[in-house]
Amino acid sequence: MYVVIRKFNKMRELDEVARRAEAGVGPLLREAPGFKAYYVCDGGHGVGFSVTVFESRAAAATEASAKALIWIKENLGDLYEGQPEVTSGDVLAYVTSSA
């Protein structure tokens, strides 16, 4: 698996960001081959971040992923300042619940 984390500083109205992202980015990412999951998180103190999980690095580099990033800039740009900090990499270990 491969994970992409985007951290947004000086973000406003995280509930609105989450609502817009779920309705807009969600469908775009679902079209991407190898897409696994997308999370929008509140880091507190005006920090928001997203976590996107793909089957592989190649899956993360799809056209749908690029469209999602464009969508974020065009549709959420009024709710954050600056550019997101991006961290990505291969998942080396993970644990899930057994239930």
C-alpha cells in the first residue's frame, strides 16, 4: 500500500471542508484504479489534513488523483492559506481491528 498525507495550515471551517471534500473529492478518487480510502482530519488549531490510501505508488499517480488535487485547489482554496505540505510513502506495516 501507499499513503499520501496532505497537511493544510491556517484552515478555516473544517466541517465545511470535510463536507465539500466528501461530496467532491470522494467520487473522483473512487474512479482511480487502486484507490483504497480517503480521510479528512482535524489536527486542531487551524490544521487540517487528509490521508489517501492506494494499493501502490503507481495507483497514487493516476489521472483521477491529479484531478482530485485540482478540485481541492479550486473548491477549497477559500478555506485555507498557502500550499499543503505533502508526505507520501510505502506502508511498511499496518494493524486493523479483527472485528
